[in-house]
Amino acid sequence: MTIVITAFERSPDGGAGLARDTRVRWALEEVGQPYEVRLVSFRAKKEPAHLRLHPFGLIPTYEEGDLSLFETGAIIFHIAEHHAGLFPDDANARARAITWMFAALNTVEPPILELVTARFAEGDKPWAEERLPLVKDRIRDRLVQLSTHLGDADWLDGDFSAGDLMTVSVLLRLRPSGLLDEFPKLAAYVARGEARPAYERAFAAQWAINAGHSQAGCRGRGQHEQTSDPEADTYDTHTDPQPLHLAGRLRHR
């Protein structure tokens, strides 16, 4: 059965890898599963066909045979459960990897997303300048704790796992703010994640869409096909929480 995921036809971040389909691509590359990508315009994601896959009209979605999933955490959990490479064999280590997946999404990411809201959705409010330092301090509190746990280790709990994949993906959102640079151990941790060949392939695949390059027909281990949404759409950065301002450091492959 062919795996099909959805991605933005024109990503709000301009291809910087912050859209959540990159996380799913990375997981599929780590486990060596081929997949296809169906590109979705901003108009199409509000239509019934897409809403049947994702009730909130977001991306990514995941389809495999009769199974359809939404929410990045659930998708990556499913991939890790069914393909070797993202969960350890040891039951206790596997449980800890799952714990780090939840921690990335439920503990580390929320204040980071709050920064996005404070800077861009609420940046014109009269109280924005007073609120922003408070939000940044909440992020720093989390990063202090995370950096202390990581210490001098390469990964959060032994070998690289889905927990690391999710945590690195979340921390990448901080790069444009400069906050990540305040924590050298975490910055190095993120760099190790980006240096993994599977991440390189995932990043290049989503960058190619935004750079206008066709990836059609490149099937194989950890490879994919691109299938375009035939409908164009007006580029509206207000329809998704990942605006163009967060493009960050673009990487060309």
C-alpha cells in the first residue's frame, strides 16, 4: 500500500522546513518507507475533501490503504510503531522515547508557538512589547531544563529515536528568534539532527516544492513522488501558524 501525505502547495515558511509535513517526511526517510505527496492549496484545505482527512483543515495528513490519520504526533507514532528505526527494541527504552515525543509536543513546543503568536498575530497590540519578554523567559525556562537533561549526550535517551526527531523539529522553530543560540548544547543537538541523512532528504524534498523543482518519479528507499494540486490559491499567511516571517536559515540542496 502506498503511503500518501499532504503538504502545502506553497508553504508559509517559503521552504525553511518548519511546516509540519517535514516532520513526517523525516520519519518516513528514517525508516526507509517510500511515499507520495499530494500538494494542497490554501483554498483546498478548507474544502470537504480535505476536511474529511483533517477536521481542522491543516496539514499534514497520512493515508495508507484504508487508514487515514491527522496530527503529526499520531502520524509519527504510527510510523515508528510499524517500521524499525525510530523506537528502541527494549520495552522500557521504547516507553521513554514515546515520553519524549509527548514532552516535545506538550511541554517544549507550546511556549515556542506562543512566541510566534506574540510576535506576529499580536505584534501590533499596545501590550505586545511588554508581553514578549515574558514569553521568551518561559521558553528559556524550558530550554534550561532540556539542556540540563541532555548534558553532553548526543541524544535524549541513548540512541536517536522518534523522541529526538520530534524535539529537534520543535527546537528548529526557535532559530529565527536567536534563543537557540543561547544554549550551545541544544544548538549542537539540533545541528546533529539536521546532519542526519534522512533529515537532509526530507528537507530537500520539501524545499524542492517551494523552489519550483519537480521531484516526480523518484521512487525508491526513502524516496517519494510529488503530485501537484491542480488549483492555485492566493498566498495567505494568516491561514496557518507558520508565517513567512519564520523562514529562518534556508538551506539549499
